[in-house]
Amino acid sequence: MELRDYLKILRRRWLSILVIAAICGGLAALVTALQTPQYASSARLFVSTSQTDDAQLFQGGQFSAQRVKSYADLITSRELADRVIADTGLEIEPGDLSAKVSAQAVLETVNLEITATDPDAHRAQRIAQSYAEQLRDLVRELETPSGQAEAPIKATIVDAASFSEDPVSPQPVRNIGLGVVAGLVLGFGAAVVRELVDTRITSSEDVTAVTDLPMLGAIINDPTAVKTPLLTQIPAHSPRAESFRVLRTNLQFVDVDRNHKVFVVTSALPGEGKTSTAVNLALSLVQGGCRTMLIECDLRRPKAAGRLGLDSAIGVTSILVGRVKAEEAVQIHDDSGLSFIAAGPVPPNPAELLQSHAMAELLRIARDEYDVVLLDAPPLLPVTDAAVLSARADGALLVVSHGTVTREQVRHSLERLEQVDAGVVGIVLNKVPGKGSAYGYGYGYGYAPNKNAEAADHG
């Protein structure tokens, strides 16, 4: 992946990254709040020898520096812990007391710093002071040769144990900051993994990653369209109506040198909204002054007639088997003037009927009579009907549902059309979220973007 790919992931997944960062920061704050505050106290000792000659002083300094490391190790000894317990009267096990204390030889010096931590600041001071005093005495005992009264090396307390009411742990700012940083890293990592695993179409960039075909429109998702599925039922200035006008305009400008009239409207899978798109695009074309016919060619699960409130008893299958003539099956949608032919009775052999000579004759008649003919076809991947129709039409519109269909499924759908030498005029991205959508089609120009848009269609 290149840098721009990571930037794209950051732009698309920034909200989830921030949510994970906030959760990690909150967990860090919770853990910090549950921790017992610890207070620290430090005492400092100076290790020296009794030599007075300059050469001996130099050697003595080196000797003292070596000894300091040994004294630091004595801090964790049981002997010293027992002495401190006896001195302070603390009711604690030697091992537990040793865990509270640490010692560090200051680099390039003969100083030894002892630090004690405890939930009680005063007790931490008592422990540190006692350790300094007991270590001083222990060094004197250990370093005094047998039969002599004084040791050649001694430890002197130069800084008594300090006292502070400010706890050294936990550190809320540091802990929460580290939690947030860890959350950002984790969130971005999860976003990258999700981007690599999740191949659903969620943007125009995803479409262009699959095909060079133009994206003719983006239909905004509108949950309220379940009650008002048709353009004739909503205000003409609504974003949903505007999106279909944009689609209508873009369709009219596709390959203007050729006389395209018959278009198949299909999708990769069921439920992507191809019937809703076909019906409303047809209504939009009529509103734009085009003599338009919509033919319901989904002979397996026809739904367009129900959307328009028209009779489905007589239609395409009736024409193809010779029961009625084409003109006798045409219905007019009262609210728009759209000419419509329903699917008719569901046949046992839809694919054979759609590739028959009778179907070719029906398309020829419709082409001669109307400016634009739209064919509402079944999905491409489950059945071959749409591919058969596309081979006889002037082009196909592939409806792609936002967040539902994957790139691979779209790619396979386009391959189905290529196998029959069918032309694809473009892609229609459907069910696009209303907020934060920017697909370059002028949505919201003169209108305030809202949640009203194209409904989820299960046709």
C-alpha cells in the first residue's frame, strides 16, 4: 500500500479510529483511578575512605565507586530488611519490604540514592530514612577489619529522607496520554485490516478501483422512501428527485453520437435497488420530456408493477407467447404518463423467452415508438436473464448498492456482460448515506442535504 492509500483509509475510517482511541483512553483513566497512589521518599549516602595521601585518595575514590555498587545490592538483602523492620516497628514481611525499596549508584560518583515507595507518604519517609541509617551501620560493621575499631571506608548520610505529598504513581496525564496514543495506533491498525478484508463498495473510489466505466449517479439512501417510493410522490426540489435528474442528464450525455434508446437496468445481486432505480429513472425521463417506456423484464420476481400500482396480469410473457399484441399490453401511469409493460404471468423458462425472436420484435417496436426504453432486468450473478437482454439492448446500467456488494461481485457482473459483448454505459451507486457523501454530482446545490433519499429496494 502507498501513502495515499493510508491517507484514504484515515479519511474514511477516522471516526472509528477516534472511537477506539477514546475507549483506550477511558480504560487507561479507569485503571489509573483504581490504582492505589504511591508516595516516594529518597535518601542519599556518600561513600568515602579515610586515606589522606593524594595517590591514596585517588585509589580510594576508585575503591569507593566499586563499593557503592555492592552497597546498592545490599538494599534487597533480608538482613537489612530485618533491621529496618526492627527499627521502624512495621508489621510487614522482609520480602514485601524489600520490594518497596530500591537503590541506585549515581553514575561516576560515590553517591548512593535509596528510594522507598509506599501508599503512605510518612511511612515511605520512615522506611527510606531507616534504610539509609541501617545501611550506614551495616557498612561500618562489614568494612571494619577484625581487631580494629574503625573501618577504612564508610557511608555517610548526606541527604535525609525526603517527604512529598504528591504521589509518584499513578500518573493520570501520562497514563491517559499513552492510552490515547495506543488507541490511535490500534484504531489505525484495525482500520487498515478492515480495509484489506472488507472489499464492499462504499465510495466512488471503490468503483473506479474496479472499472473505468463512468459513474452516472449516486442515489442517496432514504428510509422514508418505503412509504413514498416514486418521484411523483415527493417534492420536485428534494435531494432524491435531484439525484435522479442528475442521473437522467448524465445518461442522455453518454455517447451522444450514437442513438442509444434501449437500456437494461440490472445489478449484481438481489436487493441492490435496481427496480427502484429503473422505475424512478423512467419517471424522471418522462418529467424531462422524453417519451419513455419501462418494460418489466424481471420475469422471476417482478416488482415494478406493484411499485407503480399497475396491473401485472398481462405483460411481457403474454406478448412473447402470442396471447396479446404489444400495444394491447401497454399501461399508462396516470400520475406521470409513463408507458409501462408489466412482466405478466411468471413463466417456467424466463431465460428462453427473453432470448426469443418475439422478445427481439418487442424491443424493435418499443425502440421505434419511444425516445428511451428501460428494461428492469434480474440481477446478473444469480441468473443469466440480464446478460441475455443486455446483448440485445444498446447498453446496461449497473446498479451498485453502497456497503452491500463487494468489488469482486461487481467485477464478476461486468465480466458476465463482457462475455455476451454487451455494452455497459455506466454505474449507478445506490443507497448512499445522506450525510458526509460527496460524489461530485452537485447534490445539495441549492438544497440542504438531509436523510431523505433513495430507499432500500429488495427487487
